[in-house]
Amino acid sequence: MKFKLAPWREENGHESPLLSLRREIDRMFDEFDPNFEFPLLWRGEFPGRGERPFNPFVDIKETDKAVEITAELPGMSAEDVEVTLKQNMLTLSGKKDMEKKEEKDNYYRMERSYGSFMRTIPLPADLVDMDKVEANFENGVLKVMLPKLPEAVTEVKKIPIAA
């Protein structure tokens, strides 16, 4: 039995069933929402060709005194990332461009990974003290601390529940 490394490629002038299925799914999503981007299949390109979208994982945590945003950006440095805050919208953007080469006695491997991203996070109006926002980048993790304005910091009153 012959094993195919790229089962989606055309063979003998006929389209593979996997490629037909992929195109049909893309067509269905386009009819539903033309701007929808299916995260695992890149429009017009197969994995390994062309620039891929890169969507970092982002955690948002609100404490009594601040909003903490953490983004995982493996393989990137602080110079590759930009953080902006405008009209209660925090925007994280950047470009990932990595090339890794490994040579040993009996093999050679070259990997490339690249793509750009932009994540915009809406914040409640009049919540953040824009003058005190700080960002820190360490070991591929970006942490943005957004201190709350004094008037936004409220005390929490525990209310007893009657049973």
C-alpha cells in the first residue's frame, strides 16, 4: 500500500476527495459569513506555504486594583511586539519571524514559522489609569498591567444569604 504524504494534492488530473471536502466546507462558511476565517485551514494555501495567521492565547484577569492581561508569544521578543491603548481599547500586535536550523551527522532540518497578529481587547469606559499602564515581556510571555482609576476601585460588600 502506498502512503501519501500530501493527500490533498491532485493526482492524474483528478481532485482528491479531501481537497473537494475542504473546498465545500470553505464555500459553506463563505455563504454563512464571508469574513469568517476557519482557524485550521488557510484560504488558498495549505499548511507549510504562505503566511499563516497567528493568534496568541490571551488571558484577562481583573483584580480589585487592576486588569492583568497575559499573552503567550513563543519564539518572539519584546522588539517584535507593540502594545497600544486608545479610547479604552488595548491592542496587542506584532510579527513572528523565526527560522530554526539543525544539522547532525545523518540529518538536516530547517523549520520556518512566520505570521502577524493583532488582538484588540475592549475595556470598560473610565476604568484604567492610562498614565500607569505597564508592560513586561519575559520568556515569550507578555504581561500588561492596567491599574484601575481610584474611582473605579470599589469595595466589595458580602451580602449574607438567608436560607
